Amino acid sequence: MKHNFSLFSNHRQYALLKSNGTTVAVFDKEIYNNLSLVKVVVINTAKQYAKNNFDSKDSFSIKDETELEHSICSNCGSTEVEVKAWVNENTGMVNPVEDPDNEDTWCPVCGGHHGITMETKNYELYNSEAK
């Protein structure tokens, strides 16, 4: 059986909901103030929920309905984009990347250095059936 979750946002919080509207988890934006962090936490929360509440053969997906700006591949539109970054070897601190060149980006979906575009759309954040 396929289950669906949605991630919503308002001015104070993010909410992970089941398809019937039941709240699975709520995340305060003061604590979770970075969309990348929110995505990781939401995916892990949904995985744990699925493990505890669904049959092991069931699958699930999460649709991001926050209408927040996402980084996407300029070529194929995938949100699975990667960016080279400078990391402090001693502290592990990642320095913010501002306006990367095409050669500093990578899309594992289409396999190229195509650059990144910012778009505000609703995306599939996660699909347990995807490999």
C-alpha cells in the first residue's frame, strides 16, 4: 500500500501531515530555520513513523507543499542538486556557497554540471520507492 505525507508551512512552523490531514509532527521555525535541515528531519520522522505504523512492504512519499524557494537543476529540474563547498578541516564548519559556477554544481539525476536555478513550486520531497 502507498501512503502519502505532505509538508506544510505557515509563519511559525512546519507541519508533517498524513493524507487524511492528521498531524504527524510539527517543527518550530525558530529552531528549524533552515529548509535543508527541515527536509532531513521531516524525511527521518516520516521513515520512523512508517516503520512503527505501516506494514514493512508499504511505501510512502512526502510532498513538499511549503511553497518555499528550492534549488533545482537548471537542466532537468531535479531538486537532488549538489554544490561544492569549502569546509573547515578542524571544525567541520561549512562556509556558505554564494552563487556557484556551473562547474561547482552537480546533478546526480541527469549527470551533469548544469548550474542551479531557484524556483518556488511544490516538489516531491521523498519517495521510498525511488532508488
